[in-house]
Amino acid sequence: MKGLFKNNFLAVWTNAKIFLFFMLVMGIVVIIIPDQTWQMYFIIIGIVGLSVNAATAIGNEFSSKWGKYKLTLPVKRIDIVKGLYINQLLWIVIGTLFVGSITALSYLLHGVPFNQFEGIAGVLILGLSISLSMGAIFIPSIYLAGEDKLIVFLIISLLSAVGIAAMLFNIPSFGQFILISGSILLFILSFPLTVRIFKKKEY
């Protein structure tokens, strides 16, 4: 299991380093210029961007016959899928901690009114929800459809996640709670669905 997780992590690490460098530059701007709009874009791009990058790890399951080779090893299919989901969660956490730290540093330097803090907290929930929903839709879809449709389903999954978030986020009183709870539930339920799809595959 540890080897599977390490493989998934390294599969996206190169692209993640480039993206994190870009986010660091953007973060410096956020620290210097305490603009709420900049902070919101920074948070959404950081969390969702790393989540999308993590999702591409599934391509490694199909490329260079690596996915077939894994099945010759003493590992279960459920563990292969579990490695992808853990990798997805890890990069969501990394993205959240990264943008959260930069935003917090900006607040420490410039201060923040309470209503602005509420807005930023809402954007964090929005970013997390989009990332979780995107992963929950994409991973089982690509196992079902195949590697050749990876980019198409990545786009569809991201747009679907954004659409779900847009519908639920502004529901009066409980919109944000419903959004994050629904996204977590969707992510959890997609795991056994993916395992079931994968077990039916011949390879």
C-alpha cells in the first residue's frame, strides 16, 4: 500500500512543483496587496489546481502498462483504488494548508475585518467542495471510460463540480454546510463505486 501511494505521489510531483512555484509567486502578491478578490482567486486556484493535478495520477495506471503490471503484484484492486483516493485527499490538504498559510500571513500583516474573514472562509469551503466533487466524479468515470478519454472527463468532472457548487453555495442559511457535507458524502460513496467498476475490468 505504501508503494502504491508513493507511486501516485511521484506521478504528479513534477507538475505539482511547477504549479506550487506559480502559486508562490501569486502568494507573494497576495501578501503584499491585501485585496479580497485576489485572495479569493488565490484560494480557489490553489486548492482546485492541485486537486486537478492529483487526479491525473490515474493516467499512470494506464500508461506504459503500469496498471497491468500492478495486478501481477501481491496487491488487491481495492488497495490500488485506495491509493488514488488517498493521493487525491493529500493534495487537497496540501493545497488548503498552502493557501491558508499565505492568506493568514497576509491577514497578520494587514489585519482583516470580520465580514471579510467570513467571505474567505466561504471561499475555502467552495474550493474544498469543488475539489472533492471533481475527484468523486472523475475517478470512477475514467475507470469506466478508459485512459483515452482522460482529458475529456477531467474537464467534464471539473465543470460538473463547479455547477454543483454554484447551485448549492448560495442556498439561504445552510448552503455552505449542505455543499461541503454533500461533497464529502459524494467522495466517500464514489470509492466503493470505483472499486466495483475496477473489479469488473478484465485487466
